[in-house]
Amino acid sequence: MADTIFDKIIKKEIPADIIYETDEVLAFNDISPQAPFHCLIIPKKAIATINDIQPEDAQLIGQLYLAAAEIAKQQGVAENGYRVVMNCNKDGGQSVYHIHLHMLAGKTLGWPPYSDKVKQI
């Protein structure tokens, strides 16, 4: 599998505004934010999609969510709330095939995200 843009960010081959890093996880601000605060939280291990997660990756996936909680505290958005989303494949909105959480905060977020286009029941 060819390196994705995230692999290159992990290797520090291309710049990113990194806001959190451990041995297993890296987080950086999204270059096209969809909320006042929008970062991406990625594992350093390359896993293409949710469908490719293996049982042995369970602890790593947990680390992504622990990172989200820590970032929320650091950014001052934990109390008011935030959203984390992981897209899977084309129809799910995935554009980079290296799993990642989108973390959005800083405003009230509706649900579903496209609620203005869906008739409410």
C-alpha cells in the first residue's frame, strides 16, 4: 500500500499543525476545518479503513478515544462537548485511507449533520 498523506505527516515529511502526540497516536489541526475547532486524530499504525481493524488493534483504537478526551480538555471544549466521527470508505465520506477520527467542537453541532436536508419525524 502506498503512503498516504497521513503516513507522510507521521514521518514528518510534510508539515502539519501537530497538537498531540504519543508513541501510538498523532493529532493535528484540519486544514479545512468544519467547526471552530477541528482536528484529526490518527494512529501511527497504518490501517486503511474501519473494515481493516483487527482484534489486536482494539487497544490502539481505544488510544484514539483517550487522545480525543485529552485533546478536548487541552482545548477547553470538554465541558461544552464535542463530536468525534470516523468515516469508512467512499460512501461514508472517507477520502484518506488511513483511519482517523475527526474531532469537531466550538459550536453547537446538529444531528444528523445534514439535518437541514432531512424531513424530521
